[in-house]
Amino acid sequence: KEKVEITKEQRTLMKVIVDAYSTHQIPQDVAKKLLQEQYSADENFLLLTEMATSQVQVLVEFTKNIPGFLSLDREDQIALLKGSAVEAMFLRSAQVFSRKMPSGQTEVLEERIRKSGISEEFIIPMFNFYKSIVSLHMVQEEQALLTTITILTPDRPYVKDQQAVERIQETMLELLRKLCVLQRPQEPQYFARLLGRLTELRTLSHYHAEMLTSWRTNDHKFTPLLCEIWDVQ
Ligand SMILES: Cc1cccc(C)c1Nc1c(-c2c(F)cccc2F)nc2cccc(C)n12
């Protein structure tokens, strides 16, 4: 039986990441608007665009706090952010669903997503993914580390020094592996199941690209930040 223990530096690393992850949450005003504004496809889309924009801002702030990220080549930092944004945002919004939001915000958010002009063919895989994340009952450390591992994927387009990214990602993978063993001794495959979700995320990012195109065709407006992160317009 492998004796697994978290070293002192791993504990420090985890605290930095979890603090950054929990500090940078969706602003309350956006969450509050979800409950107040009226229901129309356009109003729902506007709210979700605002939510997506603040999710990108939160993602950038979180990423800057990942130990080692800012010491990467500047262009590689941008390539990692652009390449991982959708996946990190799917994880983040899935966690919004898994954490019972107060006063039925979850149901309201689900309703607004379903009624925002997204075609059924994207809604189904999106909500299946949310359900599969909720069913894992991840703790915050796992959520923060899984998002960090997603951001630090070396083979994103245009990343020049993949080795440097791999080195940091490996540190995070080892920490998450230990956490899973300690957290769920009775579920030896739990770590593998978590990483399996990252494969599902790649499929979702293809759906997301198609959603963007279909929104554009219906002449929906995005914010400058969303245009920049996903190279639209
Ligand atoms: C904020 C939100 C939450 C859940 C579902 C959806 C459809 C959204 N909204 C968007 C997403 C998006 C995301 F932010 C996280 C997960 C999956 C996503 F499709 N991406 C974009 C890009 C341009 C405009 C919007 C409205 N939008």
C-alpha cells in the first residue's frame, strides 16, 4: 500500500492555487442580475454574454496567480489562455451548477441558458457535462487543480516552449494525484475519472466554436474581451 503524503511545499502550492481560485469568483452583480432581468432570448443572451465576459476576467486573474505561469514566455502565456479559456469556463460554470447556488439561481441560470438561442444540439452535451461534473462531488482543491491542469496543457496551438509548460503541469498533476488518493482511498480510479473529464472538455470546445459561429450568424453582439480571447469579428 503506497504511503502517500503531501509535502510542505505541495501544501503551500495548493493553498496559493485554492486561494486564487476562490478569491476570483463571478461578481455578485452579475449573479444578482440573473434573477432580476426579464426572460427573453435576447435578454438571456445579453446576461450570458456579461457572465462569459466576467468569467474571462476571472480566468485571467486566476491564471496570473498560478505559480510559475508568469515566468513562462509572454506569448506562450497568451497562447495558453486563448487555448484553454473555453475549457476552463466550462469547468467554472459547471462548478456554479454543482455548488447549490442560493435562492434557486441554478434553475434560473439553466432556464436562461436553454432560452438564449442556443440550438438543442449544443444544449444536450453541455448539460450532460454539467451533470457529469456535479456527480463527481469535487472538493474545491480538486476543482482549482483541475482548472490549473487544463490551463497548463502544453499542446495548445502556438505554444513554443511546450517543455516549460509540461514541467509546471506535471507538478500540478502529481499534487492532484496525491490529493485524490488521500481524499478518496476507497476510489482508486477517481484521479483517472477526473482526468477523463478533460477529454470531454475538448469535445465541448468544438461545440463552443460552432455556438459562436451560430450566434454571429444571428447577428448577436459580443464584448471586445470575448472577441479577443476567441478571435471573432
Ligand atoms: C456564461 C455562460 C454559461 C453557460 C452557458 C453559456 C452559453 C454561457 N454563455 C457563453 C459562453 C459559455 C461560457 F461562458 C461558459 C461555458 C459555456 C459557454 F457556452 N461562451 C460565450 C461566448 C459568447 C457569448 C456567450 C453568451 N457565451
